[in-house]
Amino acid sequence: MKLSKEEIAHLAKLARLDLPEDKLERMTKDFGAILEYVDRIQQIDVEGVEPFTMPSRDQGWRPDEAVESDEVTRELILSNFPERANDLLAAPGVFETPKK
């Protein structure tokens, strides 16, 4: 399923996104690829496949709790991050391509 430029522009307007003309062409292509992939996934035969579920917290997730450490351990941990500002650590973004 392909969307037209006009449909992408309309979606951007509904989402209150400022989508310049030069990015409109790229977004049209990207959305088309995404929808094509979704169509392919929907064609997969899943008859007889058991649904997968994640365990709930009471079935074994560990609680998220802060752990205190001494100053030496803290500095050791902080020294392993190449980019930081005081106690703030910089990590690569989830959707960014890693730098080489």
C-alpha cells in the first residue's frame, strides 16, 4: 500500500508536524516501505503458533532499585563513559546509526 504525497502531507498536518517539501518525498517513500513491510507480515501464516507473552512482575522481574556505591566504584563506572559532563553520561541514541 502506497501513500501519496498529499496523504503524507495531510497526516503531517493532523499530527501538527511541519514537514518541508524536501522531506515530504522521503517520508512518502519511507511510509510506503513501512506499509509494504506490514503487508508482508500480515501474510505470514500463524495458524497453530502459540502466542508469546512476557512474564509479569510477579513472575520473576527483578525490582528496579537504586544501589549505593562507594566513591571509588562510582568514579570507575563514570570513567568508562567516553562522553560525559560531570555526572551526566552521554550514550548513543536508540535510533541513531553508530559512529565508526
